[in-house]
Amino acid sequence: MKKLLFIVTIIILAFGLAACSENAEDVYTKALEAAGNMESAEVSMRLNQEISMVKEGKVVIDSDMTGSMIIDPVAMHQKGTMSMTMEGEGFGAGMPIEMDTEIYYVDNEMYIFESMTEQWIKADSSFLPIDTLTANQPDVSEQLKMLEKYVEDFDFEENDNSFVYQLSADGEGFKKLSQEMLDDYLPEDLTAQMGDFSQVMEDMEIKKLYIEMVIDNETFELKNYKLDMEMSMIVEGETVEIVQNVNSKYSNINTIDKIEVPQEVIDSAVDGTGF
């Protein structure tokens, strides 16, 4: 009887050790594989950006979006709210601009709801480049690849149904990572206005960087991604302070077969050339 109890105990311990054998590197490798196999997902995302300049004051942009996306070929539907507030002494300062927004991008055709006129607009890439549209939703696989070399710097733990990675840092050690992330979340047309963007990035000072990733412990799919950044940079001799908070959630991964533009949207849309 004692021998049987001993054997049972060993088996239980063996299973317990197997369950705890996943380390940060192993889990991340599996998460990368799962991300590479992602074909579609539902996404909800909250984005807050604060850009402060001595002369121009501060601009605060808030966005709360939900939607669906298919990776290849690219198709998406986004719906939510956006607001922008300018703090300073210029025209319109202190008066928030708020709008409801909805976008379909299917088969290289884009439909945008313009909330001020309550009108659907059929647009092309000259109206709103697809890079700008997707700037705030970087490819999950590329996102994880970017962070792969920093895995050992993350705190790693497992809870009831998830693996959690957390990184809290500042200073020069993560300057390159911060540059890559900022480049991911800023549209190309905005960075082009900054002149020599590489020099701007070189002069950037990282004040805060916090990243949190939640990975499903069965499928190894990314469920939540959070990014908080605070930095300053010199643009044309002026110091620019940037605070950025991103919180993304992914669900129903690989369950979306098709995204369609409703017929009533197609029928009511006007040509975006005149807008």
C-alpha cells in the first residue's frame, strides 16, 4: 500500500512539474507561432496620445475603436469614437472635437462614415492611405517579433488561464525598442513632417516604458496588449513631449471568414473626391 501511494505521489508530482515547465522563452516561441498563424480576429482598442509643445500648447487625442480584421488579403471594419482637444491660446483651444467614426476596407475599396454630415464616403488610398488606417493596429506577428530579443527582460508569470509578460523600464537601455514602437504607431505622413526622423529618434529621451502582454495558456494566442510610453524629443529646435497609452484586446481569432460592406452603405456613399 505504501509503495502504491509513493508511485501515485510521484506521478502527481511529475504532472505538476510538467505543467510548470513552461518558461518565458518557450511560451514566447509558441506565441510567435500562433501569431504567425493568425488569419483574422476581432479587435478592441483604446488609444490616448498627448503631444505637448511650448509654443503650440498640448494636443490630446482619444480613440475608442472596435472591429474585425482579416490579415491577407487585408480587410477590416472599424467603428468607434475619436476626440481631439487643443490646450493653449490659439483658435479652438479648449474646445474638444468629437466624432463617431466607422470604416470599411474590403477588396481595396474604402468606405468612411463622416459623422458631421452623416454621410458615407467612398474613398481611395489618396483620401486615406491604408498605412494610416492600419498604423494603430500593427501586425501581431511583427509586434511579437520586435519584442522577442527582450523576452529575458520581462517579468513572467502564469495565472489561471494566461501567461503574463510585463516590462517596466526607462533610460537608454530600451531606446531602440521605443523608437521601433513609436515608428509603428505613427503614420508615415506624420513622421515625414518631422524632417530627418532618424535624427529626431536619436535625440529622443525615454522617460517611461511599460509593456504588458497576456497570452492564452492553451492556444498561446495574444489576448491583451498594453503599452504606456512617455518621451521627449527635439523637433526643429523645439522640445516635444509625447505620452502614449495603448490598450488592445484580441478575441475570436481565426473565426472571421469574410467582411462585407453592407449594401445600404454602398448605395448611399458619395464619391470622396470632393471632400
